[in-house]
Amino acid sequence: MKSAAPASPVGHVSHDESALLDLLESLKQRHGFVPREVSDEVSRLVEVKLERLRRIQSQLDTTIRRDVQQHVAHWREEEGNLIMILHAIQNQHGYVPREVAMELSRELGVKLARIYEVITFYHYFKLQPPGAHTVTVCNGTACYLKGSGELLNELRSQLGIAEGQTTPDRQIHLDTVRCIGCCGMAPAIVVDGKTCGHVKSSEIAGHLAGLRAKKEAVA
Amino acid sequence: MKTLTRQELEDFAANPPANPPEWIRVQLDTGGIAAGAEAVHAALAHEREERKLLFSLQRAGSIGYSFADPVIEVQAPGMPRIHYGHVTPELVGQVIEDHLRDRRLIDDHVIATRQRAVTLDGPVTHLLVRDTGPETGSKTEFFQFSFTEELKRRGLAERVQVVRALDIGVYEEGAVIQLLPSGVTYANVLAPDVARIVAESIEGGRVIDDLLWKTPDRQVRIVLRNCGDVDPDSLDDYLRRASGYQGLRRALFESNPEQVIAELKASGLRGRGGAGFPTWMKWQLTRAQPAPQRYVICNGDEGDPGAFMDRSVLESDPHSVLEGMMIAAYAMGASKGYFYIRAEYPKAVERIERAIRQAREQGLLGKNILGSTFSFEAKVRLGAGAFVCGEETALIASIEGRRGSPSPRPPYPSVRGLWGMPTAINNVETLACVPAILTRGGAWFAGFGTETSKGTKVFAVTGKVRNAQLVEVPMGTTLREIIYEVCGGVLDGREIKAVQTGGPSGGVIPVQHLDTRVSYESLQQLGSIMGSGGMLVMDKTDSMVEVAKFYLKFCVDESCGKCAPCRIGGYQLLQILDRISRGRGSAGDLALIQRICQAMQRASLCGLGQTAPNPVLSTLRYFGEEYQAFIEGGPSYARKVSRGSASPAKAPERTGTTPPVNPTPSNR
Ligand SMILES: Cc1cc2nc3c(=O)[nH]c(=O)nc-3n(C[C@H](O)[C@H](O)[C@H](O)COP(=O)(O)O)c2cc1C
Ligand code: SF4
Ligand code: FES
């Protein structure tokens, strides 16, 4: 469940808002003033919208709190449980959202700074949501010797991003990993969880086209 | 749920069950799955259902043949067990019809057995053939044809099938054939030998001595004893078919903790995670500390990028590692254990967690195990992508839920470890040896290896090698034997330049030292280390400066930054190497490198910083001319020198400070 996605309702509101403003503007131009009925109706609409937003917000808070409480309950008895809880959170969301980290800090009674200290120390924990698709290049020694550097260069230039980054449209995330245990198929890349071996840089374009096609099919 | 009893365990040992007559085992480790093993398993299950067949379809871990993934093993009544590599769902029909029904093997997929025989027992049924000469494979079809024709001529074609092998286990020895079911192998077979082999061996049942390949297999499987054989998801399979938990039974009921430690001492087992500290001594020291609680930790962080021994063992035989941990705990009086495993190894985590759950259900974990006074609990903790957490004190910090920063030793973990209690940290491979030592005896284990390095070692051989795979050999085997005899030599028949062992903490060993017998001491003398078992083969096209830079960059990225020599020294060193590899190095750089390296070795707090200079120093020691070439002639000239196509003595005069024409470094 991706609970931390307030971006879309907000987006809707601002869209509606601009339509409303347009309407008000045209009323003012045509009649020189905004009739009382209209302005009342507008403020009622705004109230309704705000109320809906507050509801979403509080639902979100409850979900976050409930989820965090569940994770903490599961690990309550264990000493040194912070890292295991962070793993559970990242498994759920794909990263560690700030709101969740804050809730965790309250629930565990641990300073937020200490939680962030741990999150930032370990490369595995991410603070940004992952892209819709991920391409991971193995940069273990076997793959390195067999040309993973060229694959990475090709991906960097085709996507216009560096490893660890996501394309601006949040569609494709580029990452590196150390040895995925398929050294027999070096150089290897992982495209959305599927491992591809003996990859050549000329094949990169095809893999990316495949992902983009997937994206269109979903959209 | 009914729990296992001591009596049942004894019965399992006394009466191992018979295997079903007909089975297919699919090797489902991470490598196999990535290559499509799940689809193969699904196709087999489907066909079995569809055709109402009776063969038993089993899941297993990996035997280690990474080069041939996905791998399956097939047993048909009256036939030897056969491994097939590069199996696809499309091949499944053939496996069932040709192999199981018609007793015919499938061309181009058979991986010949390494258990080669020198006597023929029983009539030959199949003849495997593979040309291993300079143009590998080119004459395989010719020999298949010749043998088939000769067999037809003598009316034997119905009885003996000639099969092209995917891999025959002998390399650079011309045409090689193997007679099944015995496993008698002939090498350097020439066209005129065809008639002779058919007449004498196949018809006459006699071994032809001048063709016989007598070199036995170099491998001895102790750690990997069950890998590829048992179902890693089944405790029952481990108990019945792999003498599972018999080592624990012997420890609990036939010896006391001191005797277990004595057995370990007799075995000479030393830690397989890198440093090679005697395992019995570590246990003894931990045991000797008075404390209300002691811990045992299995280090499954496997940080060496490109090594996968520990992952493979955890995925293929998790119960062996758990059993080893329990024996260790019994010996040192620990009641709690942790597996610290990389989060990047989800299959290993899943399988060890399942193993723990099964063991708990059967009463092998918990209070009063098997009715003894020994109680033990095991848990899994995940790493989170920090190489330094493989270091003992950092690992402990990480299990405690903190940043994985190393702390000064002493106190050693055996004195003050996890939550301040005495703790023994053992590598996965170390623990996997333990049940075998308990069941077969320390003296048996010590019978393998050298004077100071006993037993066997698993290596993950990768890079420019023909067959990237897991190899387990007795200590004292030479690098040449490992690379040429077991793994088939260098890819594409190129020339080998060096071998890297020990990963980012290790060094390169140049070709002139390939006959070194592998031991903790010999590798250290050469400026490398045993490490955890990564072995990277490099050929003439690989630039040693680039390789050194690769490992150093890894260490710089992974430095925790706690102490200056490692943090600053590493960064400076990387900058110098970068400068050199772009052709901007100066004559004084090499001396500067030496100085920084020494400072890092001496003053760094933990093993990461202390050993990070090793790849640089060892490449400098053996391949100083490649560094010189970069400095004196720029990258494109250096590339020629590193390939051996330009002699370093004739460096072109470079004018003043003109930047090189083509400053792009390349590793090709
Ligand atoms: C930076 C660093 C990384 C290490 N990584 C590992 C590792 O991945 N696996 C491992 O078993 N030991 C690793 N070690 C060695 C361990 O600290 C420790 O010596 C070992 O686990 C002890 O087990 P053993 O006696 O069975 O070898 C590492 C050491 C250092 C300094
Ligand atoms: S040597 Fe490096 S990794 Fe080790 S403690 Fe110092 S900075 Fe950290
Ligand atoms: S190094 Fe890439 S899979 Fe092992």
C-alpha cells in the first residue's frame, strides 16, 4: 500500500481551483461584480474540498500510525530492532517516507535524528520513492571485468541520469548493485526484477524501449 | 506438533532411505532462477501432471556450475545420474521422452561427471564426446559421426549412444570422450583411435591405458557436500538423505563441550571469512569468559563484490549452517544465535528463516533440544548494504540496531561482544564445515590440506575464466590446477595475466606464481590474502591500474569515515590513481602512493582501511611497468603495454605537458 501519495488529490484541487477562478473572473467581467449566491457557493465548495482533504490527511495519519504500530509490535520484544523495522517499512513503501519515520520516532521513543543517522548510514535504505521501473547494473567484479562499465555509460547517456537517480518523469530508476550471483552470465543487469545475462551495450536501447512500452500500456 | 526424538535421529543414521528410482532435480538458487530455472521446474511439473508420469520432481540448491545455469539432474532407472546445463522449458519434453522413456541422452546439454573411473564396470551404454582442442568444439561433430559410424559397422549402434557433451570436465586435451556408466575418460583421442576404442573398450570391455585420463578430480566437497543434492526447503530431506543433525546428536550425546572443541582443534579448521583464526580457539576464548549469556553469530554479509560462496551455501544447504551454529553454541555455552545476512540476498534469507522455523517446529531449536540440557534459539538479522558491517565490531553494532561503525579491538568480541556479552562470530563456510567434522572426525578433516591450512576451501571463480563456477578444493591445490583443470582455463583461449584473490582486501597474483599452493600463508607471502574466496581471473586485455582503481573506489565508497587515514588517505589515493589512469600522472606519484598506503595500513582503525591499499600495492609490486606506462606514455600507450603489444622500454617521448590525445580510460 502506497499511503504517502498526497500529490494526486492536491493536484486535482488546484486544477478545479483554477477552473473556479476562471469562472469568477468571467462573472466579474460580464457583470462587474460577483453575485452573493455565487460567492457563498464558492466558499461552500472550498469548505467541502478542505474537509475532504482533512479527511484524507487524517486517514493517512491513521494508516501510517497503524502500520508503524504493527511493525513495532512485531519487533517489540527484540533488542536492537530499529534496522529490522526500517526493513519492514521499506518493503512496504519502497522507501522510508518522512512521515513514517516521524511516526516511528514517536512510537519507539527514539529521536528522529537517530533514526535518520541509521537510515543514511546504510545504502540499502532509500529516502526517495523509487521510479515506476528500475534498471540495475551489476557492478560486481565479474561483471566489471566483462564490461559493466560500458553498460552503465550507455544507460547514463540514454536516460540522462546517473546511477542512484530517477528520470524526471519518475518512470525509470537507474541503480548499481554488487554481484547478484549470476557471475556465470556476466555482465548482468536486472530490469524490473528480471535478470538478463551476457548483455551488450547495443541491447540497452531495446530494454529501455521495452520498459517505456510497458509504461504506455499501463497509462 | 510432534517433535523429533533422539531415537528417531539414530534410526535415520542407521537406515538411510532408498532414493526413488526415477527423479529429476531442478537447481533453484539465485543464479539458476535468474537463468530461468523456475520456468523449467514449472514445465516439468506441467508435463508430469499432463502425462501422468511417476518420476519424483525435486527442488535443490546449486552444485556450483554457474556457467551452465539453469542446471537439472536426472536419474532414470539403470542409468548414472546425469547433469544437464542450459536447460530451457522447451527442452523438457526431450528430457522426459528421450532420457526417461528411451534412455537416450540429449546432445549439447550433458555436463560430464567429475567422478572419473579407471576401470570399466559393465557394458558401455553411452559415449560422451567433446573436442577440447584449440578451436573448442569444432571437431566434436566429426567425432560423434565417426563413433556412430564405427558402432554401426560393428552392429553396436543400438546398444551405445554417442552424445555431444556441453562440458566434459577435461580441458585443452584434444578430443575427450567419456564412457558411461563407468565414467572412464579418454583424452587426446585422434581419428585412428575411434576404431580402437569401439573394439577394445566397448566390445572388449578393456580400458586403453595410453588414452586413459588418470588425473583425478581436484575437487573435494565437504562444505558443498549437500549443495545441489538436498532440498533446501525440506528439513525432512536433510534429516533422511544428508545425515542431517547427526553432528549435533554426536555433540550432545556422545561428547561434552570440551570434547567438541578438542575435535575442532584436531580438525585444524581456521576461519573461512578472511583472517583464518583457528575456530576452536575462538570458541574456547568465548567459552572461557564468565558471563550470564553468550552469543554466536553467523557472518553472512559476504561483502566481496563478485564472490557468492556464502550465498550459495545458505541457499543450497541452510540446515548445515544452522546445525554448525548449534554445535558452536553448545561448545561455547551460548543460548542465542544470529544470522547476519545481506538484505540483497532475499533467497538466502528466506531459506535460512524457513530452516529455523522448521527446526523450531521439530524441537531442534528451543528448550532442552532432543531431551538434552542444551537450549538454543536462532534469529535472522538483515544487513543493509554496508561492506564495513562484515567487520566484527561493526556487525555487532548493526545487530544492536546502530550505525555499523567499527570500534577499536581489544576488547575482542569473545570478551565483550553483542550487548557486552562474549560473542563468537563465524563465517558461513566455517560453520558449514562443523557438522561434517563432528560426524567424520577432526582427523579426517585434517587429512586434507597443508601443514598449516587444513581442510578444503570454496572459491567463486569468475572473470575471464571459461567456466565461472564454485570450486571446492583441498588447501594446497595450486592456482593453476583450480583455473585450468577445474575451470577450463581462460575464456576464448586467451592468455592469463593475473588472478585476484581476497576481493577488495586482497591482491593480484601474477602468472609466474600460478603454481603456488593455496594456503593462508602462501597467499599472504605473495601480497594477497585468502579472503573469503573470491577468485577473479584476468587476461592480457585487463589493465591492472584500472583493476586497482576499481577495488580502491569500492573501499572509498564503503569507508565509514570514522577515522582519517582511511577516509582521507583512501580518497587521495583514488585521486592519484585517477590522475594516472587519465595520463596526467607524474614521476613522483608512485612514491606518494607507497607513502599513503603505508599510512593507511598502519593507522586505520579497522580491517577495511588497513587492507584497502592491498590491491594497489600488489599491482604496483607486480605490474609497476603498467603504472609507468600510464605516466610516461599516456592511456593509449599504456593499454598497449598492458596487452603486451608494446614493450615498456620504448616509451614514446612525450612533449612537455601536452595532454594526451585520447584521455578516455578504458577497461577493455
Ligand atoms: C571490512 C571487512 C569486511 C568483512 N567482510 C566479511 C564478510 O563479508 N564475511 C565474513 O565472513 N567475514 C568478513 N570479514 C571478517 C570478519 O570480520 C570476521 O573475521 C569473520 O567473520 C570471522 O569468521 P571466521 O573466523 O569464521 O572467518 C570482514 C572483515 C572486514 C575488516
Ligand atoms: S578504517 Fe575506514 S572503515 Fe574502518 S573505521 Fe576507519 S574509516 Fe571506518
Ligand atoms: S559480479 Fe555480476 S553477477 Fe556476480
